[in-house]
Amino acid sequence: MVEIRIHSRGGQGGVIAGKILSVAAFKEGKYVQTFPSFGVERRAAPVLTFVRLDDQPIRNRNQVYSPDHIVVMDPSLMSSTDVTSGLKEGGWILINTDKDAKTFSLPDGFRLATVDASAIASRHGLGTVTQPIVNTAILGAVSRVIGAAGIDAVVEAIREEVPAKVEANMQAARDAYEESLIHMIATDNRTQLIL
């Protein structure tokens, strides 16, 4: 089983991202499960979304406490939340950011990838300049980095699940797939760009 925890803020589309990712993985023959965890339900409040993918039926119904991978849709959550809590060694941390990977202080033992999903979403007119909706863009990077579902399945799931600006959302996912940067975290918190 692969378990993914998505950290987002209200209004960024984190819950919908979990649903789209699950639909994409289901199209590829996986058993899937997704559900959110809200604190205060308001715009910009932290939101967790949990996604499970497996080749077997999923019977576990609790929150994901030890995820295989983490997706961070708002980089400000890196300093206000312990996003790596419970993350399994060797797991991916995918961050939506325009900053250099070296600016993030992360524990050893994880892999890091970044993508400027906010710029990609803005470029395609998704949300506003100050509040881009990054969910479909981040899923393109999830496809490339984590491999939870192929990019074609992600794009098809976007076509089925997104009610507005469908073509722009599909292209945002494809752009993020191409533009994501894969880093390696060495010991002593040193990063090296791989792809």
C-alpha cells in the first residue's frame, strides 16, 4: 500500500487533488481511498488530505500517520507545521515553491522534489494572481515524482472531475510534470539537483 498525505490550505484545492489522484489511480486498476481532515473550515486554514493506493482492497479507515510520501501545496506550511511527522525513511517530500531546495531545512533520510505549481497555475489563469489554485498543477508533479498514477491517467481524471477551465487544468498538470525538479537530500541537509 502507498499512503500519501497532502498538506494544503483551504481554497488551494487539496481535497479535490486527493480525489483526482484517486480517480487516476483507479483508472490504472488500483484500489483507492481518499478523505480530508479539517480543523477550522475557512479559507487559508491548514487542510490535510489522505490518499491510499493499493493492488488489494483497502480496509484501513484511519488517518495516515506514517505516510510514504508528502505533498506540500503551500510552502509556508513548512515553517508552521511539522509536515515530515511520521514520514517513512526514503519518502518523497514534494513542495510547491519557487525557492531553491537548499532553503528548506529537512531531516536526513528523505527525498525532495520541488515544482513552482503557483506560477504554473497563474500562467494558465487558475485562481487569481494572489491566490492561484494549484491542485491540478501539483498532480502533474506527483505523477512524475511519486508515480502514484501516470500523467495520462491524471489528465483524464482532470477532464472528468474538474468542472471549469478543463483544458487549462489539464495543461497545468502536463507542465508541472515537465517542470518539476527532483533533488536528493544527502546527510547534513545538503541537497543536490538530480533532474
